[in-house]
Amino acid sequence: MEIVAGIDVGGTFTDVLLYHAGTGELRLAKVFSTPGRHADGLLTGLRQFDVPLAELDAVVHGTTVATNAVLERKGSRTALVTTRGFRDVLELRRRDRPTTYGLTGTYRPLVPRSLSFEVDERVDAQGRVIEPLSRESVEAVATSLRGSGVESVAVCLINSYVNADHERSLAEELRRLLPGVEVTASYEVCPELGEFERATTTVANAFVRAPMSRYLGAVQQRLEDQGFARDVQVMQSNGGLIPARRAGELAVRTLLSGPAAGTVAAAAFGEAAGLPDVISCDMGGTSFDVALIPGGCPAVTAESAIDYGIPIKVPMIDITTIGAGGGSIASVDRAGILQVGPESAGSDPGPACYGRGGTRPTVTDANIVLGRIAADQRLGTQGGFVLDRDAAVEAIRSHVAEPLGLDMTAAALAIIRFANEKMANAIRMVSVDKGHDPREFALVGFGGAGPMHVAELASAVGATTVLVPPHPGALSAYGCLIADVKYDYVTAVGSDVAECTAGGVERVLADQAELGRKTLEADGFTEQDVAVEHIAEMSFSKQLYSIRVPLGDEREAWTPDRLTEEFHRQYLAIYHGRNPSGTIRLISLRTVVTGKRQAVKQVMATSTEHAPAHERTVVFGDGTHTVPVLRRESLLPGQHLQGPLVVEQSDTTIVLPPATSATVHENGSLIVKVAS
């Protein structure tokens, strides 16, 4: 009998789901995260199941370690080695600004200029060697690096994407001369056009490689010490898994690990409910992550900025993140204006109502003051944790109500409205701003705080349907359970389509597919479990941005005419227009090779809590209501619910405002209808 654990380590809570394939049973643990010691929270959650770790067949992990290392600038001391004359590649970047009309910026590269070094070599854009790699300059750089005390080195030579011989030799020599120092070469993580983007991606990988490797190594070792005998699997930003032993080397591919897992799960539950077009809305304790999922497939981008001035050029699910979560702190600024977030109380000290030392008001404190969360309600499964409503009242009174001259109810409602509007704007960013009407999509509300707000968010953006999965507070952990193993490969082409040949395209796609198959075979997958998908990155000549043109699993007969036809079809679908007279370029060829894992049933997580239905007073925008309070486990498939209503479960609270209704799906999801 296969037993699989899915784990998501968030800023406030660590969620663990344990799935028994034989019985179909799904069990949940939700405990506090342990900042700086993430493995502690992970193991605390696993211990709640009383299942020996030796009996686990797989542990799948979503993590924010790499993301936090970049955002907080707490990665390795990293150096950059590049071609002579290009030392300033990170500082020059694209000369953009965080605000269009601002005269100042906050850009800080991951590698300071003092740790940027140059070697003598040159390869032109066609891959021809103009100047051989100088061994003397390599040794001189190695001496400088040794004296600078760096822990990691990023190697990114000009035009190495078309000819990596110099870069490969340089990386090998630095590994020999600098034992104990991690070396990342751009041809290994981002062999693509774009000097700046390739450099930032390589630097980011070098910057987070050591902390990610240490963390995953610690997790693997602690699990092995307790009997677990397999590789930990790690969620990547593209929505697929990778073994921990490879995730450390390719750490840049895990920057959106946790949010990507939630998006995968949101797509699965939307499809099961007959709602292929959904927008995932993940509101946790620290952030709000939103993604567009048209046709049941999360939108994927080949480039995304993890922070201002730090574009990452690897395949990622297109997720927009803002600082709006249950722990987002509410304050009044010097102008007397209410602000909510982006600063978060996290898990330590947490919101004031957590009773862990926090004194500043948060969105969660506002929800408890309004009655949307009960003072006696248990959040999570960690023993000894109770809520303190009086502390929430005092925090809002002193920091928001009195400074603004409002009563407690008005102050708490203002906090909720402010947070909701920020999140509604994020939904518009991934839909309206990209030509999609949010009224044609259903919102999937999840995360510990998402189900309390998602119906009001739907009203704000005009959506009329909301889906709340069976275990929304741990949906990212569920995404880890159902994700497949996935490897991405890319080869830069950079030529006009008319100059390409079907044979040349076939060779590239065949080589990439074969490499993926061999890698999955080493991971234990059989031929029938492997799926291959090819993609062409194409654009009109002189355009800065390219589009992804799906080629399916076919690798043969991709003639220039056929590639052109597919490009025009995809261009029309995206932009609803075409330019048939423009020269078309083939930027790169990608191959995604997927190893299919055993399916997981969509079931409701079991719970030992079975409190009887009761009522309580809840405040909404239209006034105070006495509403029924139900346990999620008591709901039956086909049951109809009428708002206003509150549904409680161990991992979250679901709030149905007035003018809403819901039906229980056969898999336990709530399909909520919101009045337009």
C-alpha cells in the first residue's frame, strides 16, 4: 500500500497531507512554521500521523527557501565571472524603473560590482571563437576569488548559449582550483539569448544554491535518520517535481515552489467540477498568490521577475504575488491613511489574536473582531493553540480605530475592505490586463485565509462562481501530492524560420526528448509513464518578446511553412490579430518531459472534530447577521447551502456572505454562486 506525504512550508503555517493509496484516506496536519528551522515544522507535522517514516513511499515538498533567500538577500556570498568588458552586466540591466515617473530606484544586484570578475575570451553570436580562453586570466581570477572569501560563483560568458566550450572549460577549471566553492555555469541553467536575463538567472541560481542544498540535505538526512529510505521530491516553479539531489543544483527552478503547487491543485479541482477556466486565489498568512488557468492549464511564462531588476529566465507558472495575507499588518501612516501590508506578522509573533507576543493588528485580527473567526475556534492541528479575541480588539483599537476616529466594527471592516481591494487588483492584473474577462472565470479560493475572502473578491471583480476545495488551507500540499515529475530542456536557435530545416528541428527535439527519457528512467519511471511535449519560442523579427507555440509530441516534419502556420495560429489566439508580412524568427526549441505519478483521489481530509451546528453573530458590509455555523465534515454531496453562512474546518474557515449560495460537489468541494 502506497503512503505519500505532501508538504508545503509557508510563512506562517506548515501544511502536511498524508495519503493512503490503498484506503483512499487523506489526513491533515497544520502546524506553525519554524523560521530558520523549516525542517522542524515539517517533522512536527509528520509526527502527528503516528505513521513510521520508514513506511512512507514518497515525501513531496514545496518550499519558499529559495524565494526568501533572494527577497531577503540572505543567500551565499556570490561572485560573477564573465567576459572582459562585460563586468557591469548586472548594473546596466534594462535601465527600467520601479515606477514609471520615479527618479530613484531601489535596485540592488545579488552580486556587488566588487565581486564581478573578467576573463580574457570571446565568442561571437554565431559561435565562432574570436579570442581563445586565456588560462592565465582564469588562474588570476581564481586567485582573486580565493582571496574574496566567496562561497558560490556564477559563470556567464558572452554568447555561451550558442557555443559553451569556453564556459564549460572555465567552470571545470574553477571547480578544480576552488574546492568547496559552488560553481554555476549559464549553459547549465539558462542556455538562451538575452545577456542580462541569462546573467541574472545564473547569479540567482548560484546565490540560492548553497542554502537550498543545505536545507534539502538537512531534510533528507533527518528523514533518513527516522527510517525514510527514498529521495525527497521538490516542487518546481513549472508545476512539476524534481528529486532533492537535483533541486539543490538547479535551485533557481524552485523559486515559486509553494505557489506553483497550489495552482496545480486549483486546476485539478476546477476541472473535476466542470470549471476549466479558473483563477487561483491563494491567500496565506503572508502573501496572496493569483494565477490565470484557462482551459485547465496554468499559464506558463519563460521569464518572470522574482524581484525588481531580477528577471528569472526559466519556465514558471505565471503567478502574481502581493503582500496581502492573514498576517498582513494594518497601520495608519503619517498622512492618516490606512495601510494593510505588505509587512506581515508571520508565525512569530503572528497576529495579536495568536497570543504569541504580537501586538500589531492584522487581517486575521479584523476577521475575529467581526465574528468571521470564532474566539474558541481551533486553527490548525497544533496542540495548545487558542485564539485571544481581547488581544485582537486591543490591537485594532490602539493602532487603527483611535487614530482614525472609528468604532471597532468600522475599523475592522475598513481593514478587510482595504485588503480585499488589493487582492481584487491582483486578480485584474492577471486577467483584465492580459485581455481576459474575470466574469468568465471561476475563482478558486484557498490558503488558510482565502476561503474567508474569496466570495467578496468575486463580487469585486464581477465573477459569479467560486470554488472552495475540500482542504483549502492545505491545497498547496495537495498539489505536491498530485504533481508529476517534470524536466525542461531548451536549445537556442535564433534564426529566421525560413532558414530552418525540418531535419535540424527534428535533431534538436529528439536529443532533448532522449535526454529527458534517460533522466526519468534513472528516477525509476518506465516508458509508458513518460510523456513528451515540444514547444517553439517564436516572434516577429525585431520584437522584444516571444510567444510559446505548442508543437505537441511530434518532432518530425516541422518545415518552415508548418512552423509559420502554427505561429500565426497561436499569435491570433493571443492577440486576436496577425501580421502576415513580418519576418518570423525561431528563438528557441523547448521540450518538456514528464514522468506520470500514481493518481490521488479527490477526497475530503478526515477529521476527529465533529462539533454540532450552532449560530453566531457575524458582521458583513451590509450589517450584522446571526448566521448558522457548520462543520465541513458534516456536509453531504448535493447539499445546498444559503448564505450568510460560516463553515469551519481545521485548516480554514469558509465565509459565505449574504446573496450567495453553495452546492456540495461529490468530491467535497463547495461550488458557490455569487449574485452579480
